[in-house]
Amino acid sequence: LVDESQLDPYNSSHLRRIMVSRFDPIPKDLCNLTRVPYFPPATAALEDEILASYEFPRILSHFSLEICAPGKNHSYPVTGGYNEFPIVLYSPGLNTTRLFGSSIAQQIASYGFTTITIDHPYDVDVVEFPNGDVILGGRVITPTATNSSTASVEHALEIRAQDVSFVLDTLGMSDEQGAMMFGHSFGGAATATSMLRDKRIRAGVSLDGGMFGPVLNTSLGSAEAHQNDGHNTTSDGTWGQFWSALEASPYVDYAKVMSINGSSHDSYWDLAVVADTAGL
């Protein structure tokens, strides 16, 4: 998707463009099982290189994703814009890729939701476009012990929120219509920021993500839920501050923190599924 209204905030030599994956519900009788590559070549190679530093085998190029394709004589599902299915958006963790959210996106779609995963160029590890262009990430500077500034991550969150609004605009979603959003790690923070900036996001879920920026002190007008491993309202100060803002808000109908026993930070993206499938 190309946003004709703005230059890329990270690279003013071209328009902002993003990659998305869309998963629509398909009735079983219209489903023709087919397989597509789990990752395109450059993405698989880079993610293999990154995971190899954690002693993970270089196997991503061998994986495929099983999907339902409609039959030749059917136009289902609706393609293009907003349709009858509720919309769910997904934002990945920092320095990962939307493609590591494909399994959970498929599962959500199977319950009757159009699920769209979003890559944010120059922020996520790599974005590979159909014309062969490859944009690497690494532009977001996270706070460290020697540099506690959150300016870079707050800037990145605002850009992610702009991407989310652009996707909703592309779908033709009006202010009267609503969507839900969730994200893993930094994508959880992006979910909160997107809810703050675009009231079409009516509900959000943060999967073990810390919070940054204005959401720490501003009441959201939507429902918010958190699932966590190490992040919670007592162990993570950003969660505690964000939670206090939610509790003080007259606009939040529902807010909940949930912990899953035996889970870890990496339980909320596809890496665990890949490892299990490979027998690791």
C-alpha cells in the first residue's frame, strides 16, 4: 500500500509505503487448500541470520503457510475494502516482521474476523516488496542504561499509528465503523498509541509490551486488555502508569491484565509454532 499523501518519515526520497497481509474467513465448502512460502527469500535469509545468533537453525526458507484459496467460480471473500467481517489489525514487535504473526492472524480469521498484519518499514527487521525492493530496519533507538531517552521510540509509535490510520482509510472505514487492534511487544505499545490517535480503533490488546509516550498520561476512549509474561502493573513501571490512566478514565468500558502460566515473551508470536513444527 502506498500512502500518496506523505513522504516516508524515515526517508524523504520516496512516498510512505507499507506491506500488509490480509486473512479473510472462508467457508469450508469454498476452501481449496494451497501452500505459499512462509517468508519471501530476502526476509527468510535475514531472519535466519538473526536467529542463528541464538543458535536457532537456518530453516525459515523451508517453511510454507497453508491457506484457503477460493475456488475459480467463486468471488468470496470480498476483496479490496471494508466488508461484512469485523476488522482486526496486528502490529509486530520491534525488529521482527509481520510475517511472524501469520499463524495467530489465521486463527483469529477462522473465528470470523478479517485480520490484517502490518509491516512498518525502517522499524521492523525487513520489509520485502513485490517489485523486489527490500527495506531494512534498525532506525528506532531504544532506551539504554546510558541513554534513557524515549524520543526515538515515541516517534516510531506515532509513525506506526499513522500507518494504522492509513490502512483503515484504505479499507474505507468511516468514523462510525470500528476495528480492533492487537500487537506483540512494541506492537502492543503501537496498539495503545493507535487507539489514542484514531477513535476507529475501539478495542486493543497488548501482548507483553511496555508502554511509551502520551498514553502513559492520557485516558483512552476504548477497551484495553493486556496479556503478559514479565510485564505487569507491578514489575513494569510503564504498565503501572498506563493502568492508572486507564482506571481514571471515564471512557474505558473494560480493562484487564491477564497472565498465562508457563508463557514467555516469545509465546505471543510465531517463533514457538515454528520451533514446535521443526521439532526443536
